[in-house]
Amino acid sequence: MEHTSRALVLVVVLCLAVLITQGAAHDQPPRSESPPSYPIDLEKCWSSLFNVHGCVLELFQSVFSGKFGHVGTACCKAFSTIDANCWPHMFPLNPFFPPLLKDNCANLVPNLP
């Protein structure tokens, strides 16, 4: 009987140790190897495009069709003002779209930044 109670106590202590260790692991934030990047303000990223009437629609038509003929001069000018750090957050499903649009806009509107 004494041997059974010691085994039971040992099992309970091991279970508690596992549960406490798992709980403590969840409380700690994950460690990152890279330095933290500054947060991207998506509202600020999109604001210049929303200020040009129809620009967002032109961009979405281009994204889904793969054709850049829908993007006008005013939209290209607005797009050229967007910080390049915004692009991966604005178009996460199509990372090739911003550079392609930038090249197309450079042909449409010379001397864009």
C-alpha cells in the first residue's frame, strides 16, 4: 500500500510539473532573431490612393486582370508617392504587382520618382 501511494504522489507531482512548465512557456513572449520593425500604418499607405477618385478600383482591376491599361495618370502619380515598405502589406497576395505597376507607370508618366 505504501508503495502504491508513493507512486501515486510521484505521478501527481510529475503531472503538476508538466502543467506548470507548459503554463510558464505560454506566458513568455516569443523571441525574435531579427530586430523589431516599425509598424506599418496601412491607412497612411492607402490614403494617397483613396484621395484620387477611382484609383483603388483601377488598381484592383489591374491586380485581378493582370493588365495595367486600367490605371490612369493620376493614379500612377498617387501610387508613386507610396513608401516601398507599404507595398508588401498592401498587396500581400501578389508581391510582384507593385514593381510591375511602378514600371508601367514610369512608361505612362515620365519623370516619376
